[in-house]
Amino acid sequence: MSTSLSLPDTGFLFLPDAAENFSACIHYCRASSDNPGQVKSLVTQQEYGEATIRSAFGRRARMTIAGVERGQLNYRPLFQKAVRAAKKFNVPIVSGDVSRFIRSASYHHWTNINAEPTSEELKKLWEMADGVPLVTIEHPSLTESERHSKATKRSGRCGRKPQLAWPLTTEVLTALETQSIREVAALFNISKSTVGRFWDEWKDEPYPMDAYFQAFQRGELSEDGRRKTVPKP
């Protein structure tokens, strides 16, 4: 039976600890798709990683391997290329956080954002790594929400962040289907007016989460989870 593990106990190394035992590394960066937002994220991920690696090791990575591939383990040619390079130089692989190395098969960026890898999935990852240490720039214990928050800040999209923004919007919307605005506002420490405006956008939909996800796919959502206002011609 599949079981989820606490990530600090799964063998990932934190960069400051790894830098005490290794003098170099292979830098691995991954984006899940080639849409413009993901491409920008990949560039930011690479630049931030390179700067952090130079600071930690006192030198650049032996090699940077970056590109588009899914986080699930059924097809990972770039990661396997990083493993071969790491074995050649006898160094670890460094990436931004645990999600760059692996995504649970049950992960969904709207409906299951905090899904962690199962013991079986992690076992497969370590088999693919073939003894190469896997190192994260961010602490391996971060939740998906915390990792996303840090990535957003690095990409320069943080600015004046609204009280309610992805990925919290999906959790709030799910809660609103069974709880009052007041209860949800207290639960997530968000103002009632913010929750109310958000709920007004979706409450009349037969299936609010489905409508929300479809609007996202069409590019119709603002950062606060409401539909974008279309200017009048």
C-alpha cells in the first residue's frame, strides 16, 4: 500500500549541508511545460540556482542541465542526463526544491496541490538517481504552498500580493462549498470582504471548482482568483 513520507526523512540534502561535504555539483532545472509563464520560471530558476550555487561552493556548477519535462518519473531524460554527469564527476545534483526532482502522480495544481510523493515513488526516484545525492536549494521540508510562494517571489511577480491568491484560492473555494464566508475567513485569516467577493464570483455555478478550473484553462482568471474584467470596446 502506498504511504506518504515526511520529506525531511526521505534522503534529500539541504544545500548548506551538502556544501560542507562536496566541492562542486551538477545543476538541474525543470519546468513542466513550454508555456510562456513556465519558460520565464525556468529562466528565473536557473539564474537563482546558479547564483546560490556559486555562493555555496565558491564556484559555478560543473554543468547546468535545464529544460522541460514532467515531474512524474515515467519519462525523465534530462534528469537521467544529470545523473550520468554527476556520476562522471562524482558530485551531487542540486535543484531548487523537492518538486523539481519529483512530483507525486496524485499531484494536481488545482485540486491536490499538497500531494507528497509516496514511498514507492521515492524509491523509484532513488533507483533512477543510482546513488547520486540529490540536494535542494530550499529546505526539503517545505510544503508545496511554501515552495510556490518562494518561487513567485523569485520570479518578480510578488509585488503587493492580494490576500487571496493561488494556490490558496483552491483551498478557499473548496471550503466555501460547505462553510460560511465568516467561517472560511477565520479559517484562512482573510478578511470577510475578500472571501465574499471571491465567493460572489463562483457561488452561482453548479460546480464552482470545475468552473474555476475551466476559466483558468482559458486564461480568464486574475491573480485573486476572480474572472478578469474585460474592457468595453
